[in-house]
Amino acid sequence: MKRLMKSELPVIVLIEDNPDDETLTLRAFKQHGIANEVVVLRDGVEALAWLLAADAPAPHLVLLDLKLPRIDGLEVLRRLRSEAATSLLPIVILTSSDEERDLIESYRLGANSYIRKPVDFEQFTEAVRQLGLYWLVLNQTARRAGRSSVEGAECGVDT
């Protein structure tokens, strides 16, 4: 597989307000050879502003925490699904919430997957490895309305 420069790889958006969870996620990506650019957004307002900006690149994957300041993750998901330009983005809920109502509401609002963050670091890095393998290598993405697609782009995962 041709190795692409980081700037040529599809973008991952991580929406996470907890600095420890952010560090663990980025470390797990690095440990498993996921070299994609990761844009970290720390609250719901910042996430919506970045993702809904007309000139924002369409990310290949959005990892969304539910417990965010200013605007929570469920509202972020609701708004992203209501906009044509972001309605087809792959959005994976990555949260510590084990509330069934959060799980049900996430899927009702159009989440593609719901993953509860494991507490154990080894389990967490394995979950991130599997996320990368599936969402960046195996999954086929739909074209984003009004935005250029990364369809057919290679990813930065060492397989």
C-alpha cells in the first residue's frame, strides 16, 4: 500500500472535552498505525461551527462524545443529521455513558455506531484499532452533499 503523507489522508474529527480521553484516543491511534490527521474539537459549539462551515473538508469519520459542554453530543448529532452537507457523515458515538436512553436516542438520531469507552487502556486501544480498521479501511462512504468526497482515498492505517 502506498504510504500517503498525513495531509493527504482522510480527516478524522474527534469531538471530546476530556483531555485524558483525547490523549488516550490519540495515543491509541498512533500505537495502531492510524496516521490520519485528527482534528480535535472540545465542545458542541466548536464542533458545529467547524463541521458546518462551508469551507470545511468533509471528514472521513466523526467520533462524538455525548457529554460535551455548551451543546451536548445528542444535539450535535441532531443538527449534523438535519443539514444536507453533513447528513451522511459517518458518526460514531464514543462515550462513557452506559445509559440505555443515550444509546437509543443516538441511533434514533442517526448515529452509525455506539461504542462505550472501555476503562482499561488495553481494551480502549483495541477498540480504537478496530474503529480504524473498519471505518477507515473497510467501510464505503457516501458522497457528501455539496462537498467533495474522500471516496476511494487511501487511509493511514497499517493493516
